[in-house]
Amino acid sequence: MKIIIGSFLLLFSLNSLAQYSADDSNGLEVSAFYGYRFGGKVDVFYGPDLGYIKINDNAAYGVDLSYRVRNRFMLNLQWSRQDTDMDFYGYQEIGAEPLGDVAVEYFMISALSEAGNPLSQVVPFGGAGIGLVVATPQERNLDTAYRFAFTLQGGVKIWLNDKVGLRLRGAMLAPMQWGSGGLFCSTGSGCNIGVGASTTILQGEFSGGVVVKL
């Protein structure tokens, strides 16, 4: 959380130091959004049983801050939260075992690219990012889980005037489940380092909100 807050303060400092062009194409944009997040399933051992935990679909909301680095390129910081519940499904048993409520929060930093002229009334955008997901169960016997995550997103901003607009967005959210690494050396080609990661959790999100230029 301290890293996210520090990043927001850094962007505000950059904005105060930046020299805005005459067309106001540089600067900050802040947005609040509300939507619906679905999907989310991961294989686990729960006690002696092997099965999977399903995070149930529910509403999601959040805020984000974007700083325009170039004419069509923005750096985006985002926090979002989903308050939902989850169930355990054992592979050897029929039916679901409720595990109670859970809060799923994403803290993401993304690179966004806009299509066309950023001063147009309708501006499509898309991008990708990385960050952290925190799942906080309300049951006392379940631990909070922390995972790295990545996201792909795309949408459109519809400007109502020079400062205020609407933003519609779709996103894929993917917590990382495991990672691997290796060092490979040979006499002919030298040494190479490889890393990898994968996920069994995929969440989709559709949202809409208000965006304001500062």
C-alpha cells in the first residue's frame, strides 16, 4: 500500500513540474468506476481434500489515476475491490462448501495507448500492466493471500466537454500462481537466464465511470 501511495504522490509531483502544451494534451486524469467482475477458480488442497475454490461473480469498484507521458501514451495506477464470497468444491464430493466472504483487491500499474487524436471526443484505448492482488477472507481460519498479477484492458473514453467524460472499459485480471527460473550456460553461446510464471485464475471485468482531466 505504501508503494501505491508513493506512486500517486510521485505522479502529482510530475504533473506540477510538467510544462503543459497549448492543447492541454499533457497532464493527469482521475477516474472513479463501478462494474461487474466474474470468474475466478483455483485448484487447492483444503484440509485432506483436493478440489478447487471458486470466487463468485459480484460487483467491483475502484479509482485510478493516469499521467500522460506522450501524446498517445499514459501511465496508469489503479486500485479496485470486489466484495464477494467463495466456495470449495471437492473432486471426490458433490456440492459446494461455503467458505464465507472475501475481499479481492487489485493494485495495478499499466501502460495505456490511445488510438487517434487524444483531443477527440471519442478516444479508444488499450494496454497492459502488472501489480498485486490481495484476497482477504473473513473467516478466521483462512489466511490472506498475496499474489503478483497482470492485466489486459481496453475501452473507450467519451468526452462530454474539455474536462469531464465517461469511460467504458473491459479488462482481464490474472493472478500469478507459480514462477520458475533457470540459468543455462554453454561454451559456444555463453549463459542465458530464463524465468516463467503461469496462472489458473482468470477474472473478467466490465465497468463504467466518470473521468476528469486535472
